Amino acid sequence: MTPKHALTELLAQHAELREIMRRCEHLAGELDDQRAAPDELTREVSRLRVAFDAHNQFEEQFLRPILLEIDAFGEIRIEAMVADHIGEHRALDNYFVIAFTSELRFALEELRHHLETEERYFLSSRVLRDDLVVIEGGG
């Protein structure tokens, strides 16, 4: 898999995760207002967990070898990614509960932050590019 293809796929996964998160927030609001049943929110949170887990597995399988090859900072990026994933998984698993929609909202905000951080440091065209040589200021 090329770096550009991995970037395209990972950003599409981020968009999907954000859409599921939006639906979770909507259902949490409806549950708070007693306009939705808890099982609807439970199903959507389950979809989010599955999608998030699949996304992380994809990242670790395809992004790790790409990061190792692109530049001298690959190992540092991988260490940061793995540490971030371990911490995020623990935190999110604790907060993906339906009993308290406020905790769910906190988890969703943490997940948004996680996705933004990935996009800033790993998932950008400056990092994941098919060409190995970049000339700064070249046009």
C-alpha cells in the first residue's frame, strides 16, 4: 500500500468515525430528553467501538511500515502513535457507557481530539507522501 493510498483510506475512516460520533451525540441528546430508547444509543456506541477498533488495527498494520520508511522520525512517530492508542483505548473503554450520557459525551470529545492529533502529526500529505524527496519552498 502506498503512503498516499493509506492517507486517503485513513482520512475516510476518520470521516466515518466522526459521522458515527455525531449520531451518538444526537441519540444521547434524545435519550436525555426521553425521546429515544437506550438500545438505539447502545447499538450506535457499539458501531463506534467496532469502527474505532478496525481503524486502529488498520493504522497499526499499514501505517507502521510506512512511517518506518518515510524519514528519520518514523520510529518516534510510531512510538507516539502506539502510546497514544494504548492510552486512548483505556480511556475510551472506560467512558463508552450508556448509563451516563455526560461520560459518553466526554469520550466522544476525547476521540475527536485523538483524531485531530493523528491528522496533525501522522495523517498529512507532508508525512504520508509517495515521493521520498521533498524540496522545501519548491513550487
